[in-house]
Amino acid sequence: MKTLTKITLVVVFFMTTSLLAQTGKISKADKMFDQYSYVDARKVYLEVVEKGFESADLYKKIADSYYFNAQYTEAVAWYDKLVTNYPSEALPEYYFRYAQSLRSVKDYDKADEMMTAFNKVSNKDYRADLFVESPDYLSTAGYKASTYTLEDIRAINSRLSDFAPMLYEGKLIFATSRDSGGGAKRIHKWNNQPFLDLYESTVGEATSSYSKPKPFSGELNSKFHESTTTFSNDGKTVYFTRNNYNGGKYRKDKNGTNKLKIYKSVKENGKWNTPVEMPFNSDEYSTAHPALNKDNTRLYFASDMEGTIGLSDIWYVEIAEDGSYGTPVNMQKPINTEGRETFPFMSEMGNLYFASDGHPGLGGLDVFVTTPDDNAGAQKEIINLGEPINSSYDDFSFIVKDSILVGYFASNRKRGLGSDDIYKFNQEIICAIIADGVTLDKDSNEPVSGVTVELLDKDSNVVDSAITDDQGKYSFDTAGCEGQYIVRGSKEEYSGDEKLFNTPDVSGTVSNNLYLELNKKPFEVGDDLAKVLELNPIYFDFDRFNIRPDAALELEKVIAVMREYPTMLVDVRSHTDSRAPDAYNAKLSDKRNKSTIAYIIDQGINSSRLTGRGYGESQLVNGCSNGVDCSEEEHQLNRRSEFIIVKM
């Protein structure tokens, strides 16, 4: 995507190989690369490759120079060289970018292979978790509550970049790289396109016609980039994105890079006044792509400021009645990932739309939607809008007017006129119902996994079925509106449960929890798990208290039961026979008891669920006390570990 978001929100730092760094040409190219002059830097790197030089660093930079200009076909070839020839030097991020590039050329099988590799080498990366959780993302990527029809807006698109549409007073405001014919146009070295300006086009009756685009405002446009606008309800305030350029001064960060900032302008006497930058801007990071909520009390935006999870995250600030701004709040996971989340938009109905390449999608940036909670910033399910809004290319800057079910977005898909084009869509709402819930243990109220849940219609015909996951969750999207249904849960060794419910006449979610009860509880308070489970003796080496492998195997059986019954409390009791001084046996059994409890805790059982101590030879089960001649078998009966259930 040759758009403003890629100009500064993505920060790429790489080390140059010692061989190439010795030449002035490579050193100069590296400097251009670090300042995002990808096209110029790539020319030098390709010349070096043609002369027979190669390295992992060289392949990384050539591949990235294509990737960050949305030239995914070319990026695929160079990422492939990197992971094939230098797998040990291909950091996790390159497997992810390779996978994204492969998705963009619709090689989904190979993309999944790279995401699997990314999952193996990444360290707790949320994008890897999302891929593992949604291996069938291609079939589930779709907003089932709506259908869309697209329209190319040839009247306003150019052969360069056009994106960031916004409706304002009967006009479509957007960002464009087009040449206005007003003289020499400055060229940005990121993608060799002119700098962006804000343009406007009057939208005709029923949004079916558009006037010839013209510059939106001389007060807002500058000789550098402007894009992504959002307007207050009264139309008198605009927030927009611009390079760090204000008062005629062009500022850079400590590394010499010019960042993006959000500016505000107020209309007075029909004219926009001099823009002022937001107090949460900085020369050292970017803030961009502002979006107001319905009542203008919150401003969403994208940024890579400190605290950002990935390359760019969705943030927001509260706007007070006096016009002051709160402290920026990161929307956190699951909205933000280690990838790019950008171009937020809040609709009239309170739906937050944003573009991301971190969530599983069709390729490049995809548009997603969620419904954040007004208070805590928490959110419900994140939904990929699917085709035709999303494609294997970059799809972004989505807006929608819920009241008329019409909206716009931008994409660099090949059907367009230029590099990025603006598309209009009409949205048709289809009534769709989600029937979901959780299966719970009736006694403990803990989730029960592996439950077969069936959805039945009013005539008891099975409409759909599912198996609950580790959290006991189930979900169906096959129920219709204005219908009567039953959800029924069953599992071996449990008594089943079912709920009758009616669905509404509008799209929504109907939730029903099912409560299952064990037919026969295998354990009771006072039981010794060692006897119930028929554990082999917990052996320790002579005069030692370390857990041996054969003892660990037996303890795993106890641990498994405690995991299955998360409210169970156990008292661990360790005993010895009489063949040693009493004080010595008491001390040794106490050490063995502590060692046994520590092992169970180390396997994930909370320490609050365990008590215990060593009893030495004080609780013999037979007459083999001091001085009594007994067989080894009789002494073994006294050398025992007990796991007494004290609470279920």
C-alpha cells in the first residue's frame, strides 16, 4: 500500500553486513533505507546483487523495500531467498512478512507454512497465537451480518494514490498524490510519488455522482503530507494527519526521521484557521489517522508511541468539556497485535473499524470491526469483514454511514485505476443470529470441555452441533431470526441439560449456559487419593527426599485429578516405618512431605490448595513399632504417602 500510514508508522532498523558496510555506496544506501527512501536504496542494493554479492541483511532490505511499498509479488521472491539461504538469520518478523506477502499473491498454503514457522520461532507473539486459534481463517473471514456491493469511483480516483475518504457537508474529503497542475510537485522518496494533499468532491443526489476533485483547503494543505480527516458534529472542527511541519518548521526525530502528527483546525467565518498540533504529539514518534466517536468525547488514532505493542497500535484520548485532552490509552490486545493496526473509524452505531495485518486475513491490510466498551476499552469479538471489502491486497481507511448503509474505503487491489483507489459500497443488512454459551459443572460452576452441544429447531430436528472448547464455549451461527430453538448439551458420565429459547427479529446474539452434573462423583471428602487411584508407593532414595522419576509418575496422577476438580483441597501426609530413631524419621518425613508438595505446585497447582506435614513413625498402620521384628512387606505398609481430600 503506497499510503501515508507506511511512511512513518513502520520503524525498521537493521544492521548492515560488515562486507557491504565498507563501501561508501552501501553506506549511503543504508542511510536512505533507514530514512524510508526505499526506492532509491533498493536501486543500490540490486546493483550489488547483480555483481555477485549476497547476504541475509541484503535480502532483508530488498524484500522489505518491496513489502513496505505493497509490491508483494517481488517481496515474495526476496523473502524466499532469505529464509531458504539464511534460515538462521531470518528473524521471526521476516517469516511473518513472508507469510503476509504470500497471502497477497493468494498462495495461502505456503503462507500457512510460513505462519507455522513463525509460530515456532516467535516468543509469545500474539499474531502466532491468533493463527493457531484460527487455522481455518479463510473460511471464517467474513462479516455474516452484512453483504456489500462495490462501486469504483472513477470520477475521483487518479493514477496515483487516493485514500482516506471522509464525508463532510455533502462532500467527500480524501487524500491524494495527484498533480494539481499548480507547479512542481515535491516527490517523496518512500515510493517516488508526490506528497499528499487533502481534496474534496461534492457528492450528488443519492451519492451517485461526484464533482471534479479540487484542493480542500489552502490553510490545511502544505508542501508535505496531509491525510485522514475527522470532523466534529457541528462541522466547525477538523482533526487531520500531517508531517511534523508547523509554522514553517520541518522537524525530525533524533535519528533524522520526520514523523507524523495530528493537527486540529477550527472554522471561523467560513475559513479554517491555522492548524495546531495535539498535546500528545511528539517529534520522536508518530500519531496519525484521527477518528472521533459519535458524541465527540473521544479521539481514536494510530501511533507507535512508547507502550505500543507492534509497529503501530490503536490508541484513544478522552476529550473533556473544556476541550482539553486526557492521557493516551492503548486499546491493548486483542485489538492490537505485534503487527500494524491503523486507520481507526468509529461509526454512528459505536462500531470500531480498523485496518490490520496482525490479525488473520486475506493478505496485506484487512478491515476488521469490533465493539469497544465505553468504559474500560474492552471489546467483543473482532470480525474480519471478508470479501468483497477485503482482498489479498491492502484494504484500509474504511468509513460507513450507518443511517444510510453507505460507506467508502481504499484499496490497492489490481482492479483500480491507480496505486490506491477509493471504493464506495452499499451495505445490505441480513438478519443473523449467534446462539452461544458455556457448558458448566453444576456443582463447581467450572467450565466443562468436550461437551456435545446440539442446536434443534422447534420440530426437534438437529440444525447444527458442536463440541465445547477448553473454556466450555460453544457457538452457532445457523439459527434464524424469529424462530424457536433448543440447545442441548451431553457428555458421558454427566446428566445433560437443555434450554428452550426464541430468537429476535433483528441480528444479535442469544446466550444460554448449560449446567451438567456428574452422574457419580468419584471422590468424596476424606478419601485418600492414593487408595482411590491405586497409586504405587511414592519411593525415595535411601536417606534422601528428592522426587524420583517413578515417584513423579505417580504424583502426576494426583495432579491430573486436582486439575479436573479445581476446587479440591488436599492434605498431603508423609509417613516412615520405625527403623530409625523417632526424631530422625520425623525430620526425614517432613522433608519428603515438603518435596512432594513442592513438586505438585511446580506442575501448576496453586499452593493454597495443598496442606500437609511429615508424621514420621507416629501413625503406623500395624504393630511394627520400635524393636518389633517385621518383614519388609510389613514395614512397607508404614512407608506411605497419603493425599487426603479435605474439600471438594
